[in-house]
Amino acid sequence: MIRNIHPSLMSQKDLNKFLEKINQLNQIVDLIKSNPKKRLELSKCNNHEDVINLTSKWGFKIGKRWGE
């Protein structure tokens, strides 16, 4: 017997989290394009955790994965 296997669809809640994270990342891009000091600060980060900590200080919340 052959079954149709459908992957789980993303919930609306997860989709909204995903889109919000993209929005936050785009805002960070805009910020560092217009603010050389912020760009320099970001360039000094050594790893993902450093980026999360720095951008959190700037008011962004990009640390969690969208599915969490």
C-alpha cells in the first residue's frame, strides 16, 4: 500500500515568527548601512552569540530560532 506522505505545514504562529525575524534582520542591515559605528561594532563580533548580544543591546530580538 502506498501512502501519500505530506510534510508538516508551518503553523501560522511559526510563519509569523519567521517573518518577524526577517523583518528584524532587514532593520539591522538598514541600521549598519546608515551607521558606520554600528557596522564597526558588528564587524568586531567573533561568533553568533556576540552578534545576538550586540543586536539585543540595539533593541533587536533575533536570538531565538523561529520554530522555538
